[in-house]
Amino acid sequence: MVRHVVVFRWAAGTTPDQVAAVEAGLAGLPAAIETLRAYRFGADLALADGNGDFAVVADFDDVAGWERYRDDPEHQRVIAECIRPIVAERTAVQYAFD
């Protein structure tokens, strides 16, 4: 299995409506991308200084499944229309797990 974890920091001035648009866009991806095995996302709870603002965690059977997600047109649309306009910083990691 492959897990994909992304943490975002939003740009100054990002509005709650913009974050809601990100959430709405991401919420539609599991139905659109058959290689997703588990998919969770959400805003940071602000429990510790220095955290990111938002995280996405996605699980796949294999690297090929992650690549299909990465390249999927609907995923790319959400990135282009909802995420890229408000992101100040993005960090990601993909790792194998049992």
C-alpha cells in the first residue's frame, strides 16, 4: 500500500469560502478516482504552533494507483481552480505501509 500525505499553508487573506471550495472539490474525488482506497482531509485544529493549515491523506494499493490519482483530470482541476490560487506552501510525502 502507498500513503500520500500533503500539508498546505494557505496564503494570507484566504477566506473560509475558499477553504470550503477546496473541501468540496476534494470531497468529490473518491467517487471520481477508483484507485483511492481511503481519503481524508481537513483543517488543522490549531493545537500546536507551527502546524500547517490543512492536510490530505490518501491511500492506494500501489504506486500506479497514486500516479492515476496524481494525473486524474478532476484532481488536476481541483488543484488548479481551488488549491493553487490560495496555497502559500505545500509539503508532501508518499510512503509504503502494510
